[in-house]
Amino acid sequence: MGLYASDHPDVPGLKGLHLYHFMLSNCSQRTRLALEEKGLPWTSHHLNLPANEHVTSDYQRINPKGVVPTLVHDGQVVIESNDILRYLEEHFSEPSLQSNDPAEREAMQACMQEAGAFQGTIKVLSHELLFRPFRKFSPEDVKLFEERHNDADLVSFVRDYSEDGPAWKQRVEDAQAGLVISLDKLEARLKETEWLSGDAYGLADISWVVNVNRLIQAQVDLSNWPGFRSWGERAMARPAFDKAVASYRPS
Ligand SMILES: N[C@@H](CCC(=O)N[C@@H](CS)C(=O)NCC(=O)O)C(=O)O
């Protein structure tokens, strides 16, 4: 699980649940949603990604990849959004968000892994179809990432996105192909079960509902995946989704 031994001096003093997150980050949204579904109180550390608030050596001592979300629970740092979901389930088991049936649990974990693999796809599509109007990188911003961000993949993403040239076009093409592969798998799963997690809503549904929401916002045509679309509507109708995602604003 994504436990990280941070040497940040503030971390040991962080008691209870603390979440470093950004309002519109889909990975952050899934962790807020899990906290909400479990009814857990948490302290918000909101980082504005378009303002590059995560591009600091201070934050990268808490999350070595310099991305959101990060959960800190009684001084224990947990990174990777799907691992945060698993961690919450392990440490706060009620209400349970997984089936008792081992085969169903395995299928749920496979869906969560697929969500992890899908992150590259949704990130490119979000930036291409939704974020351009408000997420812009000046040459100085790109330089800031090159000098201050220690995740080489993110730096090259920022470079390609800001240049908007052949490398970015290739990323968009790959994302469009990735979308079909992943949604075909989910459509097949949803022919067998009501929820991605099995008979009841659970961690895999939390993991994916933020993505269906994003795809709908980006006006991606989902008509080839009717089961996925209608599952998404059921999952988005839950009160916790409204509170943690749709209506969420940082205080
Ligand atoms: N695999 C990671 C991905 C985290 C990630 O990429 N987070 C994005 C927001 S969804 C981020 O912080 N991006 C920083 C940036 O775009 O500058 C997870 O699931 O937590």
C-alpha cells in the first residue's frame, strides 16, 4: 500500500485525518468521496494546482511525486489515491465498501487497478477538452516545473501540453485509444454486476465515478458504453457524490 516515510517536520504532529488535495483533481475527488461515504471528519490542505502550489520542495517532502492527493493519518503518510481508498477501508471498516466474497473483492481490485492505469488517459483528455481555458503554462511556469518539480513524467507532460505540438497530439491520440480499451472492460463488468464493486456500491465505484463525471463534463460521447453511462448516473446520484465532488468548494 502507498505508505511513505516522510521526513517533513510537520507530519508527525498531524493528528487525525489530513488530506492534501485540489478541488478539481479527479484523484483528490475520489479520496474526498471515500471520506464522505464513510462519514469521517478530516482536515483540508487545499493546494491550487493551476497556481502551482504543489511545486514546492516543502510539499514534495510530504508527497515525493509532488502530486495530489496525499492522506496523512496520525502522522502516517499515504500516497496514490487508490491506495488511500484501500487504506481507509482497512482502518475504518464501517460502513464497509467492499464485498465479503473473495471473488468479488478480486474483481473490485481489478477495476481499481484499471482506474489507476486510466489516470494517464483521463489526465490528457481533461487537459485537452476542459482545462485549456484556465490552466495555462507560461515559459516561466514550465521553467518552474523543470527546476522545482522532481517528477520527470509530470515535467514532460507540462512541456508537451504547453507546446501543444506533435508530442501533445500523440498523447491525445493515445488517450482516445486508451479510453476505448478501459471502457470496454467496464462495460463488460457491468453486464455481470450492478456495481463495479459487486452487488453493492463500493471502492471501485468510488474510484471510477469521478472519471465518468469528468468524461460527461468533457462531453465525451459515451453512447458505445450504455451500461457504463447508466451506472455512472446511479453512482453520481448518491448524496456523498454531491457533497464531496459536484458541490464541493474548499473553505
Ligand atoms: N497515481 C496518482 C496520480 C496523482 C496525480 O496525477 N494527481 C494530479 C491531479 S489528479 C496532480 O497532482 N497533478 C499535478 C499537476 O498536474 O501539476 C494517484 O492516483 O494519486
